[in-house]
Amino acid sequence: MNAQELRDKTPDQLRDELVALKKEAFNLRFQQASSQLENTARMRAVRRNAARVKTILNEKAAEAAKSEA
């Protein structure tokens, strides 16, 4: 998932994506705690994707606030 794909989505779609990523991160942490996690790199990728989504949401919010003022 890259930033350009995220910029094409609406804020509602981004929030849904963020919820899905947070659920996946939780499940990965649970798997790691029970020693069932095979792909440890996936945790890093999910965290970074969530950060990307948050960044794009903040950019869109700032843009909306700027256009209103």
C-alpha cells in the first residue's frame, strides 16, 4: 500500500482501513505473545501502513480546514 493509493480514498474509507489495520496489529501481537507468529516483518509493515493512513487523514483534515478559512 503506497501513499498515492491512500490519497485517492475518501476519509471514511481511510478510517475503515485504519480500523482493519489496528485489528490486524492486535492479532499479530496476540500471535507473537503465544509464539505462533511466523512472519515477524508483517508487524512492522502493519504499523507503518497504519501510520501512513493516519498521516493522509491528517493531511486531508488540514486541507479541509484550510479551504474553510
